[in-house]
Amino acid sequence: MPNVYVRKSSKGSWSQEDLQQAIGVIENGLSIRSAGKQFKIPESTLRNRLKKNSFEKKGMGPEAQLGIDAENKLSLHIKKLQAVGFAPTQRDVRHLAFNLATSLNKKHTFNTETKTAGKVWFSSFMRRHPELSVRKAQGISKARTEGMNRAEIKNYFTLLTDILTENDLLDKPACIWNCDEIGVQLNNEPGKVIAAKGSKDVHVITSAEKGETITVLACCSAEGQFLPPYCIFKGVYAKSQHLKSAPPGTVIKMNKKSAYITTELFMDWMTQHFIPRKPTGKNLLVLDGHASHMNSADMLQIASDNDIIIVCLPSHTTHYLQPLDRVVFKPFKTYFKDACAKMVSTRRGTGKITRDDFGELLNLAWSRSATVQLATSSFRATGIYPLNMDAIPEHAYLLSCDQDAPVTPGIGTPDPISATDQTPVTPPSAISSEVSFLDEVNSQPSTSKARSPVKTSKGNSQPFSKTSPQSKMATSPKSKITPNKALATISPIPASLGQSKVKRKISATNVTSPEYISSKQKKIQETLKKKEDQERKKQVATSKIQKIPKGKKRLKRDSPPSTSSGEESDLMELLSDTAIESEDEACVECLEIYAQTTSKSDWIKCMSCSRWLHESCTMYVNKCYYCGRKEIRQKNLKK
């Protein structure tokens, strides 16, 4: 950190307001000396201000190396980069400052070898701009930025409003529910600890390299009621020890393949856990579009028969629209990790965290996170109850591909550049190979004319030039270089990430509606029919192959008559061109029927066993795999 100068005198302690009042009384006839004594401003200062017609108080000492205006523009540019998902790091800002100072022909003391501003400058810059701070960033996938668009969210809230209004649920928070799964690990994760200063390695004992994963299915209402946790273990047989000290009503189910939720387990949760506990009458259940929640038409029909309306959230929006994800799960996971760490610390590494400890750990975390306050806050934050689309914050629509999004001046959109700044420039390369986010930005398409790629005579986009941003600014037809123009050239802000080709995308849907259940049943029937057809084809193909009973040897086939090389080639050509007598012939290797073949490979006939097969299904010339291997074995025996 730089040394912060502590003033030792009262020089320059007057304020801007004092200066304005002194100028006012002087204009009314008071002398300069009297005005200076009255407002404690030196007489020489007032005379210089009046002579230079300068009535704005500036800081003591030298100005910032970039200048006040350029630093303000840089601060605003950083906010814009953050708003579109490319928040710069400390090193990125130092690179930006160096290139900005060079572009504006500012005298500076920055490092010309590394082309970065110093750490002292960065600390002073952050102190001069308290609106900025160093934060720990959270990653977000491109799919989530595409999912959180205004059109999709508007459709979701329209559907939600219609369902709540039609079923008279607007003022019934006890009948509005949300369920979701979360995975926890039976292991402690080391965090920040107190250790000796200068220690190179600080170790903390963990229960295991990687703890066992257990799925917890949670469900809560907008009124604040939580259902008992529904837990899923990997295995076959559940033990009573697993429920020791667990919250009352906790259920443990076993899944042979993994600890993840399946369609069968969700059906069990719906029929045995949720339906017996729900209030009478219509109930709304909001959940995500996981396959286990939507693939069973029988489960959807059971829910519909029991007055349960299930609304599926749009894809990639649960981090803002699902109550449990938004508010409850983060503290729950934190409390569970704290409980694991405390258990390992108490045992002093003498015992491993096992399934028998899960009930106690779950109770410690559940009792602190499954509260009425968190439940009601989660539904309020997601705009479900009270119904409010404006509860979704503006920054949630990060780089949304929705073109109808409102423009917020100053943040998230390019700064309106004056007519004198609108100089066509080509997009530059990244400031440095070390500045990762600028490489990302420059690779994005832009709708701004000032940053559009230059077209060559062949119609292709001209590749990024290796020249520095400063040389590009020097070749600009405009002689005056402004901070806006320099920043737009050095670090252009992407207008949009562009839409990617998403194969499976689900919009907000009422999955318990008769139309959806009917379409799901039809789709399931088509899938079953397709599987039956494939199984029937496989059986037909298998029946064409002669099976040898156990204990019997395969009859030896007569080898083809010995012929000369010319006659042999004629015979091979004759066999290859021979047409297949039956359309039901199957390839001896892949069992595909000739009449229904999809392979583009030619069919050949084995010269040894006279059976047909694809040419691509064997590695031997004019022989099937079995006959080719047999010939090689015979040759090896003769040797």
C-alpha cells in the first residue's frame, strides 16, 4: 500500500462552499482582505482566483497521472465491463491505465517494460474512486446468460400469474411450494486458518480425499413450512443407524447406481412424502426441468389427480427463479461444511466421517437453515410470493440476447460518444497476452460501427493487426484523442455474446396440464414402439445365424478349389458381384438385415463359409472375422 500523506498544517483547509461565499461578498462590495479573513481564505489565493477566473477548488499536490477526466472515464469503463460479464482484474486495470496514458500522450512513470501501471498507482486510483472495490467473482456459463432474457422471464411470470389467478392462490402462501435437490459430501473442507507468519505450507487434516456424496431433496412453502428432508444414498440396503439424530420425519432411500434422484424416487417422494403433507385443495409446485421431474407421465397424472399444479422453470434460470437455489441452499451447505469441520476437529483425526454420522450433521445444518425467515425470503426474492416480476434485479439479465432489453445509461451499455469521437476504427488485438479478459472481449461480435471489422477485397474480415492501440490512434484521421475513443479502441465492450445452438431448451410450462400429459404419453409410446422394433429386428437377425449346440464341433467346410492367380481373381470378382438371394439375409458380424441396412458399405460373401457381411465389418479380404482368424491359427500351427 502507498504511504498516505497526513497533513501537518491547516493550509488549504477551506472548502468549495467557503470560496463561493467569499466571491459573492466581494462582488457585493466587500474588500478581498476582509472576505479572506471572514472565510479563512488567504488574500493571495482570492486574488489569484479572481485574476484567473478559476473558482473550483482542486486537491493539494500534483494531479493524477491520467488526469481527473480520464480516470473518471476509466472508472465508468470498468463498470461497463462488469455489467457485461468481463469484470477486469487488478492487472487488467493496470494494463488499461498504461495504454490509456500512452494513447492520450500523458506523461507518466509507469513501467514501459511490462507495460503496466504500478501497484502504488492502483491503490491510489482505488482510493480516489470509492465506488469501485475488489470483489471475488463468481463464474456464470453462457447458457445461463442466454436463459435469463426478458422475453423468457416475462412468459414465465405471465404463466405464473394466470395459474395463481385461475386457481385462487394469490393469497394462499401455504399452497405454493418449491422443491429441489442438493448434494452434500461427508468430508470437511479446509478454509482460512490462523498460522505462523511466513509459513509456506499450512495443512489441515481432512476426513478423506473425497467424501461420499448424498443427495438431499428439500421442499418448502411460501408460508415458511419445510417438509422433512428426503435423502438418497448409493447402495441397496438402508440402515437405521443412518437416521440417528436426524431431523424428525427424515426419509432415507437407496439408489443402486448412484446417489442421484431418479424418476422412480421422485415418484416415491411425490406419493409418499409430499401428497400426504400438502394442504387440501389446489397446490402449486414450482421445480426445475430435470428429467426425473418430467419424464414420467404417470407421476404427472397422479399429481394432477391430487390437485397439484406443477410449473417447470425455464432452462438455465434457477439461480434467480428457484427459491431454494436463490436463498436457502447456500447457507445450508455452509452450515453442513461447518458441522463436518467441527466433527473432524473434535475427533482430532481419530475417526472418519461415515454414513452413521450423517443424521447428526444433517440435523445441525437443517435446524439453522430450514427457517421460516429464509423460506419466506426465498419466495420474495424470486418474485413468486408476493407476485412481483420486478423482484428480479436488473443485473440478472447479464449480456442477455434479448434485443428488447431497456438501456440503462452509464452502465452495461457503451457510453454515448459525441460526434467528434465517432471515428471508424478497427478492433485491436488484446492489450497483452497476459490480459485474458481482453482477448475474450475482442473475439466477440459487435454492432458498433466504430468497432466493426474491416472488409478486404475478397469479402473476408481483416484479421486483428499486431500494431499497438497507440499506433492505431496515431493513424486516425482525427487529431484529437479523447478518453472515450481511446478506451473503445483499447478495450471494446461486447454488445452481445450471440445465441448458441442449444439442442434442449425448456420454456416455462404447466407440466400437469392435460395437453402436456397427453403429449408426454404419446412420446413414451413412440419410444417404446421404437425399442420393440429394434428388439424384433435383433431377434430376426439372430435367428438367421445357425447356432452350434454345446458339445458339438463345427463341421469343416471344403476349401475352395485351387486355381491359378488369374482364375482366383476372376472367382473373387464373381463372388463379390453375386446378388443376395434373400432380402432377410443378415450381416454375420453386425447382424443388420440387408433389406433394412443403413450402412453405405458394400456387401461381400465369405469365401470360406459363404455367409454375407458388410465389407467394413471385417479386417480380412473376402472373409469374415471367424474364418480369417481360423486361417491364421492354422498357418501358425504349421509353422
